[in-house]
Amino acid sequence: MTTPDPEPGRTPGITPGGGVSPGETPPAEGGTSGISYPEPHEPRKGWGPLALVLIMVVVVLVAIGLVAMVVSLIA
């Protein structure tokens, strides 16, 4: 049975100064980046026509309301 904290003098891979020789530890990060295969779904094309029409209707209604407020202040 091994102890959880072995003696530093008997630990394999440790140099006399307390360092670790090259190749004893795994690299910090993987050597690959990005995705390895294309995504299974197509990205969305953007705003649909119904959403754009609804936004334009809201903008027109707000503009009409602002014009009505200005007319009521003047009159």
C-alpha cells in the first residue's frame, strides 16, 4: 500500500533540487483547437419577414403617437 504523501527523496521523476525532469509531466493544454467536425445544423439566416413587419408596425404606431402628442400640445 502506498502512502498519499511519499518521501520526496524516494519519489520517482523528481530531481535532487526538487524539480521535475522534462517529459515527466503531461502538457498543460491540448494541441488541438476548434471543432473537429462540422455542426449538424445550419445557422439561422437572420430575421424573418414576419419579425421585420412587426417591428415596422410598432415603429409606425409609436411615431403616430408622438405626432399626436405634439399636435395636442400645440392646439
